[in-house]
Amino acid sequence: MSNHPLVEKVIEIFDGVLIDEYGWEHYKVVGKPYDIRFDRSRLEWACDCPAFKFRRKHKIRYCKHILEVQERNYKRRYNES
């Protein structure tokens, strides 16, 4: 994924998610350039941020960007505000 304005516009229009040809869901966090991805076939999350890249050193499973997307999806699914 690139930081192209068209990609960001598509994500904004389609409920905050873009699904690519491999089945990965791509999300964006407002004001952050990172690409947050979810692979539905393996149920794995990934992010481009440094905290996620070096997570094994700090023994964390998700970065704050992934947690923000998960929280947003949960609230949207269960109609919470």
C-alpha cells in the first residue's frame, strides 16, 4: 500500500477499510501514515509502525494503532458510540 491520496479517499468512502486482491483488509488511523492490515485467512494483524516491527523485544502482541482499529470495528459492529 502506498500513501497515495486516492487510496486514503477510497478507505474513507468504504467504511474505513480497503480489501486488496489477496484478501487483506487495510485500515488507516486519522493523522498517521501507517498501513494497518488484517489477514482474514490467517487471522493476523500487522502494522507499519516501529512499535509493531520491534514488538518481540517488548513482548507485545499489538501496537496502539491495531488496538484503535479493533476498538473502532467493535463499536461500529455493536452500535456503540
